[in-house]
Amino acid sequence: MPDAYTAPSAITRRSDRLAPGADALFVYGTLQFSQVLDALLGRIPASTPAFAEHWRAAALERRVYPGLVPAPGRTVPGLLLTDLTQDEVRALDDFEDDAYDLRCLPLTDGRFGWAYVWPGHEVLEADWSFDRFADRHLAAYAARCASLAAARSHRADHPESRPWRRTGR
């Protein structure tokens, strides 16, 4: 594993946040849904349940997706995606909001995983609800993800196009 996997304090910013070999991604929100992963990647990567202590998936103002924020004494459930290709890592990184920082977190079972951490603004007191998202937003969200992935693929096939970058979800 790259050194960043063994360094829980490793943080990367938007300009350089892809780490070579970053193939284990801890997901705690919309990327837990197979429909979203399939829409973005064209497949569902291997995953195992995972938990990160002292974090929570917070509801965010005006967003249907969560932000991972520090929460002493709390534990956030999620999945560890473990067989991502470098192209898939880049696709997921392109998909994520620019506001996130990518940080390597220790998980409760001793593994490490990269996670998109929210910087702390627009955080609500309530936790993000997996079930509420599934009931109210999943179908439309997955459809939008498929459209974004198609646009990214088109731009990859046509390099004269400007780089694909989301402007919010």
C-alpha cells in the first residue's frame, strides 16, 4: 500500500488530491448505492462494510448528499470500495464536489480508506438519512449520475472539449 494508507493524517486538496494507488475508498453517502456506482462507473465495485470512528455523515444545507464531518464519540457506517481502477478513482474524484478534501482515515477494523471529508460549512445538526435519500432522491440522482458519466466519457473521447467538472449535485 502507498504510504498514505498508513498515514491517517494524509490530506490532499483539489489540485493534487488523487494519490497513486488510491484504490480503497470509504464511502458513507450516495456512493453506497449500487445504482449510483453503476451509473458512474458502469459496474459495481467490490465492497465490504466499514466504519469510521469520530465522524458522522451530516445533512448539508440545500444538498441531498451528506458531508463527512468530525463527531467525537460517534461512528459512521459505510462501505470500503476495494477494487477500483485508477480510471474509476479519477471518475469518482471528478464526480465529487470540489469543496471536499480527500483524507485517508483509519477504520475501526484496522484498515485505512480514502474518504471525501466536508470542510465544515453548511452543516446541519441532523444526520444525513440513507433511507430518506433512497425514498426521495435515489432514482433521479442515479439518472443524473449516468448523464454526468456519459458527458465525461464524451469529453474523454473528444479531447478538444473542456475538462469535465461538476458544478454541484
